[in-house]
Amino acid sequence: MFSRMEKTHPRVRAILLLSVSLVLMCMFPAPHQSDGKQQLVKILVTSPYIGNRAYRPVADIMAGCIIRELNRHGGLEVIDREASEKYLRDKGLPEWVNNRDLAIEVGTALGADIVIYSSLGRNYNTFVYSIAFIEVERDIIQRIVQGYFSESDPPARIGRLMRYEVSKLVNFIPLPSELNNPGAIIREEIVNPDNLPREGIVDTFPNMGMYGVIEQILTYYRVFPGEVEYMKFEEQRSITRLTFRDDMDEEITKLFNKFRNYADFAMRYNMQVYFIKDCSVRAVNVLLANKIPVMFSQSGEGISVLIGYGGLREDGYCYFIPYGEDAFESYDFTHRQRVAIMIILPKPGRKGGLSRAYLETAVGRYRDEWNKTPTLVEIKEGFLDILSTNLD
């Protein structure tokens, strides 16, 4: 074919080649390219504040290790540190950032979503550091971590310390989808309560943080109120007490006090909070199968969180998995422990959010050992809503 084409007129040959090219383009279309690139979270790591310029080499190692760990985490765009130094020099300022106002200014100027700024000082033979993580748009400090290392420590030791500190901070990095549209509608994924899986595990449940169970639950749903708000919560919880009905014992009263504080704090961030009256063991299976952490009291007034179950049989037997504690059999999940069951989850329209209509149907599907139907009690204006329910 091509040998014949060489003998044809050049213009005819060009037309034939063009025709063949068009046919091939139709048969094998070019890959689709989106008009817009996926937005990455932009992080700026500024140069650490130093009290003496002699510390600059150590500060550079510290900042460089933080940047390396963020790049290793992936899915991020780390803004060049020199860009922030140039911005500050052009304004006649030192090359470091040492307060939140300056961090917000530099971050806004360079288009950063997050700024990590730090300080480095010396106390005799020890270097003391502080690292702050701030969201630029919301002007919220999510966490401040502090530590120290010896002046004789090699760069490898500093690198290991920074890896540990960055591991505390990456949980607060928003997803690209959360930057584009934090309220994006996400399809509900629900479990049929009549056909529960043999096992159910709450995936990616975070480790215990500085502020305990409430921070774990909110972090699991990617709600980050900020360190200042958690400090206020701890302060308020220590001074707030409620007196419940006379027929409630002291242990249950203390437990409800904790639940009340958790509920008020979660509702402040647009979460659904439910108390479950007459909760059955199988109702807990339904919640866990839907990847909803379940809060209850396993011993005394302390709060435990169930994150999974396994080995579910047709007769309802299974074993439960509490976070950080030994698994236990469903036979050992007593009625008293289920007197106070609470769940927190996002509202419909956010990842992990489920409608109240489904929750009511699913939770009420299985009765408890007293032949009572579990009832969902939504906490709306405050935890006093539960006082109208009969806990007996």
C-alpha cells in the first residue's frame, strides 16, 4: 500500500495520509484531560525563629527535616521556604516567623492553606523547640508541639524527632476535596440491619490524642476544632456539673456528666448526637457495621469506645473490640453498661453522616433481653433532653 502511495501525486498522497490520520484518531481517541488540575493542599514551612544567629545551621536542619517528612507524606504541595524568607526581607523583617499574625500574613501572600512555624532556643546544653500548625483561612491553630534535643545530637537524631512531631500534625491536614467543597454531598453507605456482616470494624480510627475520646471521635470524622477550643472544653468540663434524678446512682450521674459535655461540644461543630435508651447488643452490632464508634462505660465512670465486633453468629453471639482494651464476649456486655450508650456522627450530606430515619429503624430492629425496643433520643439543644426519657 505504501509503495503504491509513493508513486502517487504528492498532493494526493498528503490527502490520503490526512485521511488515515483522522481515521486513527477516531479509533483511538486521546485521553481526556480535565480542564482543571486536582487541587493540592499547600503547606508553607517557615524558617524557625532563633534567638541567636549562631543557631541558624541547627534551625535549617530542623526545618529541612519537617519539609522532608511532609514530602514523604505525599499529596501535598510544599511551598519553597525561600519564598517566605524573600517576602519577609522585602518588608524589612527578619527571615523567620514567630507569631500567628505574621504566619497568616505570609501564608496569605504565598497562597498557603497551612503554615507551620516554629522557634528554636537554647537552655545551657539543650535546644528547646516549639512547632505550631495553623490553618490560614480559618485562622485556627490546630496543634502546638514542643520538645528538646541536646546540642551534641547528630542530624539523624533531630530527623527522628521531627518525624515523630510531624506524625502528630499530619492528621490535621485537610483533604483536597475538603478544600474545594467541605460540604460536598456524599452518598450514604448503609448496612441492612437484617443481614449484618460477620464482622464490622471502624476503619482508620485514630490513636488517642491529647484530649481523649472526644478528640478521637471528631478526628475520625475529620472535624478539627483547634487546640484553643479543646483547652476551653477541658476547662469547662472541669467546672461543669449536673445533678440528675434522685434515683440515679453516683456512678451513672458522673457518666452522664461526661456525656453531657461531649454532646454540647460536638453539637457546636454541627454534629448529630444520640443517646440510645434500652440499647440491645445487636443494636450495637448494627452501629458498628455502619462504622459508627459507640461510647459506653465499661467500668466505673470511665468512657470506652467500641470500634468493632467479630465472629457474629445467627444466635447473636459475637465478641466486641474496644479501643485500647481487650476484646470481650457479647455475654459480658451487661445491661448496666448499656444503660448509657451514646453516638456522635456527622449530619447527612457529609462523609459518615446517616439520616435519623435510618438510624431509628436500624437501632430499633433488635430488642434487648428485657424485650424492650431500643430507642434513639436525639440531643438537640442540650443534654437535658434525655431527662424526659425513662432510663429504668
